[in-house]
Amino acid sequence: MPADDAVVPGAAPSPDAAPSPDATSLSDAVLPGAHRRRACVVAMGGRTLAVDVREAREVMRLDVVASVPGAPSPLLGVANLRGTVLAVADARPLLALAPKPATSGGAAIVLAAGGLEAALPIDGVLGLEWFDAPLPADPLPDGPLKTFAAGVVPRPDEPAILLDVARLLEALCAPWTPAAPEAQP
């Protein structure tokens, strides 16, 4: 066997290597807990909130938020995320949470769903939680927070409200999304 064809334990096979006939792909394997989901749990405005990790891109520090003249609320401005301009929006008023100004060096969670992406300032990250399916949001009192709840993620200390990220981002973008043109006679 030539040195280039040596198999290194734990190394990925070369792209032109044929899979062995008895190999099982990871997607075909039955993994315990494979149906489980994970949530990123954050604190915002005195509440414990969660977002599905499939919709949470990352947590970032808001070093500089450049204002956008004439921008409607809830757009706080834009930030640079590794060379990409990213909208920074305040979800607290929409969720009826305690206001807190976004500060330089504060944390934000970058959310993406339905073709929309934005960074939302948060008070901090509380951790990651595994869950099978969210519990119903029925026990939450009617109001803005329940409108954007996709359910509740159980946690040992207190449950977290799982946000419907697509609905939240649509509502945050609505004030600056142009209205559809009117039909011409």
C-alpha cells in the first residue's frame, strides 16, 4: 500500500475512496435520541427565552452599532459580522419585555429563518437544553409574548419560552418592509 493510501484512524476518507459495502451512513443509522432538538436559552428583559439552535446562528458582541438615519423602530442599526452587514433589532417592545438600551460590548443572538436574519440584543446566554418537543404555550398569559411563543422548553430551574423565530423576524422587519405596490387601473 502506498503511503498516500494509508488509513489514519479517525481521519476522513479521501473524496475518491469508495465506501465499503457494509458501511452505514450516519443518516441511515438509528441514533438514540436522534429526534431530539436543542435550544439556545437566553435571558432578555427578565424572561427566560429559547430559540431552536437551527435558527440561532451565533451569539456575538455588539462592538459598534451604526445607526441608520430615518430607520423605523425596532431597527437599532447595523453591525459588522465578519464583513457582513447585519441588522440589529430590538425585540423587547414587540415581546412586551422590560426595555434596556443596547450597549457597546453587549451580547446579541443572531437569528435566521424564512430568509430573514437579524441580531437581537440579549442580557446573556443561559445555556443549551435538549428537548423532545416543546410543551404547549397554553399556560402563558395572553399577550405579545404568547403571540411569538412556539411552546415551552422544560428546564430544571424554570421553563424557557421557545420563540417562533420566523414569526418574530417577520414582525421585526414589517415596519421597514415596503408595502406591495397598489394595482393600477
